[in-house]
Amino acid sequence: MAHEIEVGAILEGKVTGITKFGAFVALPGGKSGLVHISEIAYSYVSDVSEHLTQGQEVKVKVISIDENNRINLSIKKALPPPARPQGHSGRPAGERGNRPQGDRPRESRPARSQTDRPSAPRTSKPSAPKEPQSFDDMLKQFMSDSDSKLSGRYDSKSSRRRNNGGRRS
């Protein structure tokens, strides 16, 4: 009887193909699945072949099976997460997109009051991150920057129209 594959199962498989977006893994029962590049390691992966080789045995977790019965796999979720350094409040490099559920994203944290921070003027651009960001983080930052630029552009145009319009008494 065929081996039934279900979401959440941790299986052993063999890498059968490597692409720029991930790796295909042969699973028990003659099935195969895809490990997306973002699911290979807790650290940033720019080149799949630096982490995996064809024929390599890997442990994978089934993270989803779509409506076309394509199996999505994760190598990093089949492993324990890397330990956080003691006494360090920031995230270890490469762990940006893998936030534990209790940890809220920066955008939703309540703003500190003026008494909590020094009165130095705030710059409009945050400093560049030291380590690579996940695609989701970069997309959120781009959308936020784009929205603020667009809203500033519309505000300045509408105020010009009001000021350049007819005389007011």
C-alpha cells in the first residue's frame, strides 16, 4: 500500500533536482515535493547549490499540499531553530522572517512616549540593516516607503491647488 503523506509529517527524502528557486526531493511512496529556497535554512540562502547537492539525503517537513496535490516541503522546519545568544535582544542573522507567534512585528508595537526617548530629531530613513532581510520584510519596507512617498506627493499637489486657486476674502 502507498505511503500516505500528510501536512506536518517529517520524512526522509533524497534531493533529485536543484533549481534557482529551490530543490525537488523524492519522498517515500514514489512522490516528490519542492523545498522552496526560503525553506532551506534559517540563514539567508542566495544559491541553493551552496546548501544542497543532488542525491543528498535530507529530513523534510510537509508544510502544505495544494489543490493540485503538489507537496511543499521545508528543511529548516524539520530542524530545531538555532539558539538565540544569551543577553542579546536582537534576532540572530537570518531569522528575520521566522518570527515566533508571540513576537509582534515592529509595525504593530505601540509607539514609545516622548518621555521614553531622547528628544533628538527623528530621521526619515531607518538605518540600513546589517544582515540580509527576507523577501517579505523587503516588500513591506518598499510598500511602506512607496505609500508615504505617494501620500506626500498628493498632499503637496492638493495644497498647491488650494493656494494657487482664486482669491479668498
